[in-house]
Amino acid sequence: MIRIAHWIGGAERAGTSGRVGPVFNPATGEQTGEVDLASAAEVADAVAVAKQAARDWRSASLSKRSAVLFKFRELLAAHSGDLAAIITSEHGKVLSDAAGEVARGLENAEFATGIPHLLKGSFSEQAATGVDVYSIRQPLGVVAGITPFNFPAMVPLWMCTTAIAAGNAFVLKPSEKDPSAALFLAKLWKEAGLPDGVFTVVNGDAEAVNALLTHPDIAAVSFVGSTPIAKYIYETGTSHGKRVQALGGAKNHMIVLPDAEIDAAADAAVNAAYGSAGERCMAVSVVVAVGDAADPLVDAIAARLPKLKIGAGTDPESQMGPLISAQHRDRVAGYVTRGVEAGAKVIADGREAEVPGEGYFLGVTLLDNVTPDMEVYTDEIFGPVLCVVRSKTYAEAVELINNNEYGNGTAIFTRDGGAARQFQFDVNAGMVGVNVPIPVPVAYYSFGGWKASLFGDTHMYGPDGIHFFTRSKVVTSRWPDPGTSSIDLGFPTNR
Ligand code: NAD
């Protein structure tokens, strides 16, 4: 069993709280490690080290910061296989999926190498006679990231690359279910030449989170996780004077219009619903089949399911791995049971699938004739369960999405450009795909949902990330000209 410690001041530091949490290999059900759970006092120590480091780091030149980011990017690319293996060992997702996660996180490092350009302010010469006005963006100081289990490398990379490039010290509290990826990133940052204390990992649970949310030296909190916790983080962090962005859960709908290419839509639905065992915040969990699309679409999706290979993520043949824990697997299976009781038609039942060994596996479920009042529709299940809601018209389908509590991602499948454009205009969601089922924005845009999928007003990474991790200052400047100086108690104007 490995012991997973904290990372403070550029080195591993064993916990002193006396509290630890178990870490499992979800493919075997074996406990593989123990993670230290930080006390509030340990969090305070880590923040004090980060605060010291932040003072020097904000003075580092833009070219020095950019050089560290370039080196970090190279190391991440060189070690992407090692990082993917760590993700698979604690999360369970298949290796190719873990490699995809690392590749998307790498994009954020690439974006952040451009920090000299990204931090450029604006300048207005001669705003008044002899007066220039310009704006600059400065780092916040010590900022924190609190991240979920389902992307143990990518989500921390969404945050830390931008925060650090912008000149902050970053304290990460990763998920206690799969914390090793965070420690691996810490080692890469050190090797890349990042000064000690600029990247910190405090492992822990609610106690560590609450310590960060209330610590006076934490200026901002970036959070990704479930909606109830996101709401709590937003309310608690902001009431303690912090800037907070808190991304929550999702129920992502994919509309299929009757003119869509049905086989392509079925492939997309299967990939987006069951990839990573449905444990993605951008997973498609509801297909809205409009009119005549429904029967052929359900048949096409059903035909693909028996061929899916479920198994350990380390097996190159596996397409879908286990769920994160036994408890979560049972929770997802419970939803299937209640969905059937509520009247959904079972096309495939994951509870009956043959699965390997003692791991936390569950087969794939496809439920047809789901209605909006059913729990399988209203709740985020976060497992390999795809619901089909049949809708008579496009308008009814859009209304369904717009009435849903969540508004993370959504997609439309059609050959009709006009319908796609209308959908983009009508739909209340933060990320929209047109014949693209998982429209996670590239790193030079920003990621975020609407409604209960995001609390706060800035999205994650990209331009919004730069905005979130910096604050602006506007300077109005005049160089004295004794010839024009006089006494005037009136309010300054620029005429
Ligand atoms: P979670 O909310 O249980 O945990 C997220 C983080 O919050 C973890 O670091 C955890 O330690 C901490 N936490 C948990 N309970 C807490 C409490 N009571 N008080 C303080 N901190 C607490 O989420 P999860 O199960 O790790 O991740 C899955 C969820 O994350 C899903 O709902 C998924 O949709 C969501 N998610 C959203 C996005 C997005 O971009 N919107 C991305 C990935 C995951």
C-alpha cells in the first residue's frame, strides 16, 4: 500500500492529523493506498508557505514564467503515459481515455505558455491633455483549487496552469478518491523549475475544504464537483470575501432530429453516454429523439451495446472500466431499478451484465420512453445509464432542455444548418455541440455551464481563467509640467 502525503514547499510532507482515507483500485476492489487528510492547522501551514512563495513569484518576469510553463508542458507530454497509468489505477477509466484526459490538460499548459501576450493591458494616450490612462492585470496572491474524482489530472490542469502563469501561488485540494495524479503534477512542476511553494497539494476532505474556504489568505477558490457542494462552496467562499467560481453537475441532452444521420448519431450517443462509464460532467445522459428519429435511433444504439467491452482499464481491449466505488456502483444500479419501476422501457439492463472479478463494474443501461417526471431523468446519475425521451417536435425538445435544472453541455444532431443555428440561439446551456456530442471547448475558449451547473460568473480556463485569476488596475498618469499647473478644486474632467 502506498501512502499519499501532501506537497508543501516543494517536497512531500507526511500528514500529522492522524486521519487518513483509503484509496482503491476500482478494477479489482483492492485498497492500494492511504491518503493523508489534512487538518485545518496543516492547511494553514501550507497556505503560509504558499503566501511567502507568491510574493517572489509575482515578481518573476513574464519570460521566466513562460519558460517554466514551456518546460512543464514538455515534461507533461513526455510523462503522459505515466500519468495516464496513475489515473487508471485509482479512477478506473481505460488507459486510452486517461491519455485523452492528459492530452486535454496539456492544451491548458500550452495556452498558458502565452502568458506574456495574455496579460497585455490597454493604453490610452492623451485621455486628457498630458494625461495617459492604462490598465494592467495583477495576480491575486494565493488561490485554491478543489477538484472532483472524475478528472484527477485534467481539472487541476484547467486551473493551475492559468493561475500559476498569471503569477499566483496555487493550492490544490484534489479528490481524496484518486489523489496520486496531483502529486505527480507537483513533481513535474518542480522539475520544470517552478519555485518551491508556488504549487501546493493539501490532501483531505471537507475539513481541508472548509479551512481553505475560510482562510483569510486565500483570495480565490476555483471548484469543480457536484451541484450541492458547488453551491455550498460558492456561498461559503463568497461570504468570506473570496472570488469563487464553482462548477457543478449536469444532465446533458442530445437532440436528434429526424433528418440526422442515424448511424453517426447512434455512435455519438454510445461514445458520449458510456465513455468513462458515464462519469463525465459532459456525458450525454439524455437522448431526445424527435419524431420519426426515435425508433431507428433506439434500434441503432441498442445494436451497438452488446459489442462494448467492459473490463479493467489496463486491458487494451477494454472500452469501459469500472465505476469509482462499490457504493457509487450500487447507487447507479438503484437508479436503474427505480427507473424500471417508474415505467421506463428497458432496452439494455446493466445490472444483468456479466462483469469481471471483484471490481466496481456495472454494465450499460439503455432506458426508452423516459418521461421528465422520472427520477432517472431529473437526477444526475453519473454512471453508464442512457435515457431516451421521445419528443414530437423540435420546440418540445428545446423546452425540455430549457426547463431542466442543469445547463452544462448539449448537442443537436441534424443535417439542417438552419435548425442547428436556431438551436444555438434558443438553448439555455453553456456549451453547445452541432453534430459534436461532447463539446468541451478547446483551451483558448473557456469551459462552463449555465444554471445549476455553475455558480459564479466566470467560466474555467482560457480567457475567463485569466480574468478569474487576476484583478485589474487602471492607472491615470500625468508627468508634471509646471507651466500648466494651477489650483482648481472642481472635479477633474478630461476636456
Ligand atoms: P464532489 O462534489 O463529491 O467532490 C468534489 C470535491 O469537493 C472533492 O475535492 C471533495 O473532497 C470535496 N467535497 C465533497 N464533499 C464535500 C463537503 N461536504 N464539504 C466540502 N467539500 C466537499 O464531486 P465528485 O463526486 O468528486 O465528482 C463528480 C461530480 O463533479 C459530478 O456531479 C460531476 O458532474 C461534477 N463535475 C462537474 C464538472 C464541470 O465542469 N461542471 C466537471 C467534472 C465533474
